[in-house]
Amino acid sequence: MKREYDFSKGVRGKFYRPGVHLLLPIYLEEDVAELVIRYAEYHQQDVQTVVNDILRRSKETMQIP
């Protein structure tokens, strides 16, 4: 790394987009991933759809203080 950087030509907020949500990757443990992949293949769905469906069905049981 340099000791100093020149930001004199920088533009504040150049990449800022209001209302945009960052979608973060979620890493499943190996045994869970295998189960979800097998389930998705069996039901001819993609893994993302299966995980979203599982979480939607479970959200009623999740409690946020």
C-alpha cells in the first residue's frame, strides 16, 4: 500500500444508489448443502428457490425480540 492516496479527483457518492439492497452470499455447511442440492434435483428446482421456500415456511417460527 502507498503511504498516501490522492483523492482530489474523487467524486463523493459516485456509486451510491438509494434504495439498493446488498444481497450477501450465504454459505451452508456441507451436510445441509448436500441435502438441499439433492432435494432441489429431485424436485427439479434450483437451490436458491428451495432455500427461499424453506426460509419462508420457517419465518413464522423465527422470533425477533
